[in-house]
Amino acid sequence: MWRRLRSRRGICAFVVTATILVCCSCAKTIPYDPYLGESSKSAQTILLDALNVFSSVYSVREQGTESLDGITVSVNIVAGRHGGGGTIRLGPTSLNLVLQGNDLYIRADATSWDRIGFAGKSPNLADRWVRTSTRLQPFGAFAEKLDLTQLLFMRGSIGHVVKEPSTSMDGISVIPLRSDSTGLTLYVRDGRGAPALIATKDAGASGMIRFSDYNTAELPVAPSASVDLASVPTVQQQ
């Protein structure tokens, strides 16, 4: 009888031990997620979480079209930290851009150069890579779109935000945060995982700008051959 009792005790101990191991194993497979339940937080906390995540990004793709006050802006760019590039269209004006630090490289046709204020040089600038400085206007404004650190919401210019009802975007649950001061709305991913920025939309605009390919979008390299804008002569009028 004692032998059977010891055997039963051994079986019970084995079952208890196995149960503990299984439970411990299950616990290890569910990592702690500090962002779970993001939508239940205050608007400012969600904003801080999203900006904290965005501040560690190396590169991101921005694509989309917005129309506001009769002006249509389309972007297809890769933005990085102090560098980036791609295509920006302002109505009929189309610019191919590459940003490297304070150097901005531009390639555009003559008509596009005319529209941004270089009609006198446009025949000599057309369809060439042209190097200029981001310290000059209007080039600084272009650089702000290509540099993650210069985006409006990363410069602390967005101010107080209001949390609007959660919605879905391409099957992804998002939390809209609307700025009281600028009207810009940030769409922040909700659910498990980091609250990444999914899109932005300006107040009163139709369309939006989407963000994707976090840390996998490839940053363009500076053109191997270019001319300095200041060295290009103005065309003499006949």
C-alpha cells in the first residue's frame, strides 16, 4: 500500500510541476506591452508616446496628396534624420529633391524653376542636378519636409491636442489627435505594439499624407554630379 501511495504522490508532484512549467512558459511568451490600451490614455499622453516612438525612427516613407485653398500638394519621399529625398509636386511644379545635411539638390524642368523664382536662370538649370543651401528660401521649406527632425509636430509646434473618436484606416485602428493651434490631425496607431504615426491631415484639406516603411525605407544618396546654384549664370535678355 505504501508503495502505491508513494507512486500516487510522485504522479501528483509530476502533474503540479508540469503545470507550473507550462504556466511559466505561457507567461514568457506574452511580453509586457507599455502601450496596450493606448486609446484609454489622455490626448497629451498619446501624443507624447507617439512622438517618443517617432524620435527613434531612422527613415520613413511619406506618400499622399492634399488639396487646400486651390493648391494641390503631392509627396512621394523618404525622410530621414537630416537627410532624405524624393518628389514633391506643388500644383504643376514638380521637383526631385535630395537632402544631405544643409545641402539640398534639386532637379526640375525650366517651367518649375520659373515658378519657384528662378526665371532668369531656368534655361541653364533645367533638368540638371543643382546644389544649393537649405539656409536660403524657398529651399528651407523643402528641407523641412525631408528631415524628420524638422517636421512640424517634432519641433513642438503642434501645441495642445484633442483626442477624437478612434477610427479605422486601411484595417488599422487609429486614434486621431487634432491640434487646437494648427488644426493638423495626427493619426496614431492603436492596439498592441508601439503607437506609430500612420498619417497626418491639415485642417480643411482633402486627402492626407501617409507614413509607412518605418526604418526600412532607403534614403537616397547625393547625386554624383551637380552644379552650384550660385555659379549658374543668368540668361541675358535679348
